[in-house]
Amino acid sequence: MNKMDLVNKVAEKTGLKKSQAEQAVNSVFSAIEEALSAGEKVQVIGFGTFETRKRSARSGRNPQTGETISIPESVVPAFKPGNKLKEVIR
């Protein structure tokens, strides 16, 4: 399912016009992005938690040359599914 499929499904289930459903989906994604960029967690009970995790610096290998490279520390987004979501997909 891609974003437009999701917009169509939201429009179908809510009775909204597709443009309104797209605005709603975009607003949800935007709110999640803003919270994560501010270092906050977004917890949707029963669905899951969006959060950021710190990846420590490490060494890696360039696959083309085999040369060892240094990979800097970074912050990455992560999703932890909730129990209800886990049960639904089993």
C-alpha cells in the first residue's frame, strides 16, 4: 500500500473527499515528523510508538574498495509496534 492507497482508504472509510483525506493523512505525518524532530515520542495506544534512537559511531567497510571507513554517530527514527497491532498481524 502506498500513500495514495492510504488516502483512498481513509476517504472511503470516513466519507471525506479525497482532497480532505489527503490533507488529513499529510497532517498526521507532519505532526509525527515535528514531534520526532523535537525529540519527543509519539505513542498511539494499541498501534505503536514512534521514537528516535541514537546510533553510536562505528567503523564500516566500503564494499567497492574494501577500505575501512568511519561512520559517524546519528539519530534515526524507529517504530515499536503495540500489542494490538502485533495480534492483528499474527
